[in-house]
Amino acid sequence: MDLHKSRHLDGKVIVITGAAAGFGALIATRVAARGAIPVALDVDADGAGKVAAAIEADGGRALGIGLDVRDRPAFAAAAAQVISTFGRLDVLVNNAGVMPLAFLADHARAAEAWDRAIDINLKGVLHGVYAVYDHMSEHGGHIVNISSIYGNSGVAGAAVYGATKAAVATLSNALRVESQGKIKVTLVRPSGVLGTNLSGTIIDGSAAAPLAAHRIASWQEHITELREGRLPTAARDPEQTPYWTLAPNDVVDAVVHVIDQPLGVAITDLTVRATGEDYVY
């Protein structure tokens, strides 16, 4: 028996948005290693194709499709292509997102990025739901929506980003209730994570600080230690409680875990944090 395979993942077709890099690519690679067939969707069509090609070169099955999640008809066409190719579509992971943190006073330079965030972070998730809803309602399925702890509360510097993630949480809860007994729904709320592409979409770097609230002094100290290569060993060790910030694999492990369950068992809302982090919301 291949211990890397799971009886709940083996043979499942798992569609992942934003899968040319970051969380999405890691999720695709991880589920493929455990017997699933990942479909990498990304606006970077070449990147999605390379992720799929790497999986196939390693002996798995995969597909890469270029897709802008803002394009509703294109999302529907991608889902139809998956079903036509593999005869099934078991899981959708709505992972694609941007994080244009900025204060509302920055609206003149941030408004366009915020509009794009609404289109990707919220409408992109909706387009995914539309694309798979009818198929999953008939055959069963699982929708995993990636939110954020920023969606837990209104935080200065994250008004629009937090609003999109709060909307994803509300949408997910409503979808779970409406589709109960047909589609299972999971909301995943990661905390701060280093090493993803999201940081590249931040507009004002200082807008990340308010999430630490009364722990801002500690947060600033840790940021300085990180930049200078002085972060204490315990803060870098996930086996210790002072572990300060999540690595991408920590979140990927959680996403794979919620997928790797019997179809009738749903982990509906999962927050993933580093035990020693400074974020308080």
C-alpha cells in the first residue's frame, strides 16, 4: 500500500484557483502525491501548465488551464472542460486572491487595486461556486474557500481586503446551509504567512501593523529580528509554542486535511495560526 495515498483523496479531481504559484501550486503538488488529480487554474496560463507538467513528470495526473477568475463564462467553461476530460469534478479550492492593504486615506492611489480585489477575492469565489454548483448538487462535492483572519473584524489598513474576506465567510456559511446534504463547504482562515505572493500586492506596508493591536511593539520587534536574521530559534520552530509566523506548508497541510475526509464529514470553519504570533484578531 502506498502510504502517501489516502482513500479519501485517491482519484479525486481537485480544481484549484491561483495554482501557478504559492498556496495553489503547493496544494496541487501535495494532493497529487496522495493520489488525486489536481487541475491548476491561473491567470498565468504558462505557470499553471508548468505546475501540471511537473506533477505529470513525477508520475501523477494533472491539468493546467489559463483562467482569470473574474471572467464568469470562462470559469464555467473551465469547469465543463474538467468534467469532460475526467468525467468528474470533486473539489473546488477557491484560493486565488490579492491583498492590497492600504488605509482609506490612500484611496486615490488604492481605489483601482481595491476594485480588482473585490473582483478577484469575492466575485472570483462566486464565479467558482456558479461553475460547479449544478454538477456538485447532483453528484456531491466539496467547495473550500480561502478567507483570512482579516475577515474576522474591521481592521485599520485592511478595510477593503478585510471586507472581501468577511464576505467570503458569509457566502460560505450561506452556501453550506443552502446546499446541506448535497455539497460540503469549508472556510479556511489563515493568519499571517511569509513566503507567498500576497505580500507583493500590499500597497502600504505599514497597513499590516494594526492587526497586532496592543501587541504592535512585539510585532515590530519580531519584524526587525526577522529582517536582521536574529529571529529566535523557538520563533522559527513549528514544534515550539513561540512559533511566530506560519510557513506556506502549514496552511497547505490544513487545506489538504479538510479535503482528506469522508464525503459525509465536513470541517466547516478552520482558522490556522502560529501559536506565538502577534496578530490578535
